[in-house]
Amino acid sequence: MSGLSSYLMSTLSRVGGLGGSSGIPDFPFVVGEKVATVWPWTIHAGTSTDGKHVSIFVFDKPRGTQYVGAAQNALRRMRTLRHPGVLRYMGGAETSDAIYIATERIVPLDLNDRNEELVRWGLFRIAEALRFVNEDCKLVHANVCKDAVFVTDAGEWRLGGLELMDAVGAERPVYREMGSVIPGYAGRMAPEIKVQGVQGTAALDGWGLAELISECYTTEMPLGLGALHAQLRNNNPKLRMTAPGFVEAAQRSGGVLDTAFVRACRFLESVTVKDSHERAEFFAGLGAAAAEFPRVFAQRKMLPELLTLVEFGGADNGHSAVLASVVQIARDMDETEYSTVVAPAVVRLFASTDRALRFALLEHATALLHGMHDDVVVASVYPAFATGFGDAAPAIREATVKAALSMAPRVGSKTLNSDLIKHLVRAVADAEPGIRTNSLICIGKLCAKNGPGVTDTSLRYIVCPALLHALRDVFPPVRAAALAVSGACAMRWDAVDVARRVVPAISPLLVDGERPVRVAAVKAINVMVAHIEGHAREMPETVAKKMDKVGAQAEAVADLAANGWGGWAVSSLSSTISGAISLASSVSQSGARSESAGVRSEPAGVRSEPSGIRTEPSGLSEPPQVSQRPSTTINSPTAVSTSISSNAAVSQSAGGWEFNDDWGEDAADAWGIDDNDDDSWNAQPNTAGGMTVVANTPVKLAKPAAITPVIKPVVKPVTKKDTNPVQPRRKGLGAMKLGGGAKSNPVDQFL
């Protein structure tokens, strides 16, 4: 039982232990589920303590005691080798029951699902790793085959299988001692291994490279590869091609490794030692070529290297070309992968103070932001983006304005209306005319009918004043852009605001000195007039309140006004009558105090009633002497109605209103009033608090004994310092004055 318990505890420790920890001393990795088996290891998925995904090679000592030496040799060699083509070692441990090696996340090479470009690049990688092992480390791998190659998440090949590695010229090499126990090794090992006393050289790995090529191309090899493969399989080690020789020959012009993809990968690996001209030329063509590269490799291998290159200044002044390649490669990435690989780098790049880099970012803002979460854009990207509106360089300010269209849908309505739209409105007053024009175009696109969230409040109180200001700009394209934006926003504006504020501001531009401005003004006016007409059709016939019916004369005045009786003349007459009645009211109040002295006169056709003052009905036995005099009924000093016959001095003709000059010497007689008869107007106090003035017949109004009002015309004296000479008096209604001269008419007090 004790042996079984020990075995179970050993197994549990290898597959994850208890409590989420591996339980292995000095091994900060958690062993997960089994993924694959490659002699003499079982490969498990795993994670490090900081959350990184790894692969863990586990060798179970009790199950393979004959291979313990090979597993220990692999652990020792992997700890000391560091090369891009060699499987990256991340940690290892050995216990009494097992050996653990943690590496980058990989899977065994599967040639059934392969890409030809990746196979060629993989062969180049393995050959380069063998050159490093043979020439720099003076070691012999001695086990190059398909089972010794692993593939990363990006599709790159890595050289592993270091169980038989030993030094060049070793007296008792591991590959001779262990070769007999390795499954299948006898059929693929080099001929000289079987000969005792022959020291191993780099030619051993040349033979192994040929074996790998044979496994990759089981039927037909690419043009040029067959000849190289034959040289690698030469039975004479002295005449056999080595891995370094294969790399040199395969990269020659027209060689098997002379492809665009392989050249691009090689250039990226050595880009830091290239001069600026070479980098500029390479990045200029990388964007178009990247579309033909293997998708997974480009996204997981090339893309991180390009972002690192941009972030740390390796692109010189070619930031725009590099970012164009980044956009080309990243456009098909899913949102999760984009957020993991690209988004963190974009956030760091926007925080950079390098103007060349910021300009390139703004040029490609639309593509770079498409895969990022909105909350990340608002919290991490937008604050750095907004600083571009106030940058000292005009190119950065203009690029920021253009990029605002890409930023607006990502920041949400709140940030758009409270901050972004205000930055754009400030840009309308920029010193650079091109920036002013582009900011107006950007505002127009954001504020269009289907814009991304600009509210009506922002449109009315923030955008509209900026547009009205831009209509007076000295730069013609700015005026034309403001007109275009006004036309685009017209349907969202209130029709009343358009009619009262916008149309008057646009009207002068209909005759602007620049033809494009005039054309834009006509288009904008047409849109606004159509909007106003639509609103006007929905308005009521009138918005005036209905007048109270005081009497038949009030209805007559309303009818005359409805029929177009000289608009301003009616309003002027009414206002003048109101002033005159106020004066007569004060006179009436004074006369009421003297009523106890028996001063009262009641002409025919006028009587006082408790309910107020009214006009006597028209059924009189005798017709009135003067039928043209106005009839006025006043119930209170503020309620006045006037009826004037058609013989007035203002007449309507076919061409409009005509003001006759009939107000001559007999003007007063036309009204039936003597000019100098001050007693022809008598005011009577009304018991209801008003006053009755009747003009149907000549009436003698009783004046108060103590008060005789005399109204004299006020004429402003003309002095030498007066710059406004007295205007000549008009003929007609406006020329008549109350009191004073012999030709004055008492009715003028109502005018």
C-alpha cells in the first residue's frame, strides 16, 4: 500500500498538486492537463504564477529508467542555450520521481496542416539554430528530426529534443551510448555514428537536416531544394553540406529561401542594425506584402514586433508606413486578441510626446480604434487625444480635428457634447484657415441628421453661434463650409430660429464676391426656406387673441382691418386715440367735481346708463347732420373702438395704398367741425367711471368751468448745433396737429 500511495502522490504533484499549486520545489508553475507525448516526455499545458501560459515537459522516472540520463542531459542543455531558433527555457526542476522543464507554449510539429511559406521559414529557423549550436556553442545536436521540432502559437518552428546533444569531438558522446535505446533512431542516424572512433562534427547535423527535409516533402520538393538535399545526404562527412552551408546557398537569388515572406521575416529580426534608408524602403512595401503573409504568423509574430519597433523609436520617420502595416495585419483580428495584443500598445503610443508618431497615429486613428473597447478609449486614449487640439504644431491640430470623426462614436454622447464638440467649436477660431475649414466640415458631419449623438441643445447653443461667426470669416472656403454645414443642420434647427437668426445672417452671402460662396448660400437658403415653409403650413391662421365685442363699431373696425385697411394707419390712429382719451378722462374727472354746481349737458342721442357708456341705436327720426364723423365709445380709458367712413384721406387702389392730399382748407369742414370752435367737444362723466364721446352729430360738450385744456404742438427749436434739421411736415393725416393755428382740427388729438 505504501508504494501505491507514493505513486499516487507523485502523479498528483505532476498534474497540479493540491490547492492550485504544483507542489514542486523551486518550480513556480502549475501543471495542467496533458497535451501530447514526445519521447521521452509528456507535454502538459501550464501556467506561471504571473498568469502566463506555458508548456511543461514531464519525464516520469519510474516509467523510463533507461532514459533518465537523456532527460537529465536535455534539462542541462536547455538551461544554457539561448537562441531565437531554440525552444525557450523558462524553468525546470528535478525530483526523485520526475523531471520538469517549462518552456514557451508550443505544440509538436504537425505537417498535415501546414503552410508552404511557414515550412520554408521553419527550415531556415532550424538551420540557423543548428549553425548557432555547431559554430558558436561547438555542440552537436545529433537528433534533428520532426520529433525534435515544436511550433509556437505564431507558427514559428523551435528546435528541441536536446536529449542526445554533446560536445563536438567528445570521446564518449551521448548519442553513441543512448542511440540504441531511442525508438527509430537507428534508421535516421548518420552513417559515421556507427563507426567507432570517428568523432562527431557539424556534418552529423547536416545529415539530420536532410532527414527533416525528407519528412517535410515526402513527394516532391520545391525547385532548387532537391539539389541541396542531395548534398546534405552525402555519405562522406567531409563532403557533406552542413547547416550553415545550407542557409547560405538557400538564400541566394532564386533560392528556396529567397521569398518575400522569408526576406521580410529576416529583415524584422535585424531591423535595428539596418540604416534609415533601408528601413524606409522596407516599411513602404510591407503593408501591401503583409496581405499575402500567413495570417496567424503575421498577427502573432510580426505584429508585436512592429508595435515594439514603433514604440521604442526603431521606425525613425517611417511611423506612418509601419502603422499602415499594423493596420493591414490587425484588421482581421478578433476583439479579444486585438484587446490583448494591439490595444495596450496603442494606449502607450497615444501617450507619446513624439509629434511624428502622434501624427501617424491620428492618420490611422479609425483603424487603430476599431477593435478597442469604448471604456478603454474614453479612459485611456481620449485624454491624450484631446491635447492635440491645443498643440503648438498646426499639423497636429489639423490631424486631431480630422481624427475627431473617428473618436466621436467611441467616446459616448456625454463626452461628445460636453467636451469634444467644444474643442471643435474652438477650432473654428483657429489662426490657420485650413483648420477652421476642416473643423466646420467635421462639425457638419457630426451634427447631420443621423449624426452620432450631438444633442439639439449643443446644436443650438454651441454650434449655431460658431456657424454664424464663421459666415463672416475672411477666408472664402470657411464661409462656404459654414454655409454647407448650416444647410446640413437646417432641418434640426427650430424653424423660428432659422427665420430670425440664420437666414438674415446668410442673406448677404447671396451676393458674396466669391462664386463658390454664392452657390453654397443659395443651396443653404433653399433648404432653410423649405424648412420654414413646412413649419408655416402647420401654424394656425392667427395667433392674436379674439377681441371683446364692445359694439357694432368694434366689429366694423375688425372687418376693415381684415380687409387690409392701411395697417400702420389703424395702429397709429388707435394709439393716438388712446392718448387723447386719457387726457379727456382727466378732464371728465375734473368736471365731475363741478357737477354739483349744475354744469351738465346731455345732447340728443346720448344717455348715461349704470352699465357703462354706449352709443344710441341707429333708428333716429332725423338723420345726423354729419355722417362722416367718427363714432367712439369708451367704457374705460383703455378700451377704445373707432369707425371711420370710406371717405377718409387714405384710399386703397389697385396698386396699393394711396395717401390723398385732400386735407386742405376745408379739412375741418369735411369732418363737420369748426376749426376755432373750442366748444364743439364736450366731455361728460360717466356714472360707471368712464366717459362718452359721440361724434354722430355736432355736440357741445360742457367744459369744466375751472379747467380749459389747451394742447399746443411741440416743435423742437432748430439751432446751429443741431445736425438733424426739422423734417418737412407730411400732408394728410400725419400733418395735422391738435390746437394752435387757425387750421387745426380737434380730431387730431386722436391721431
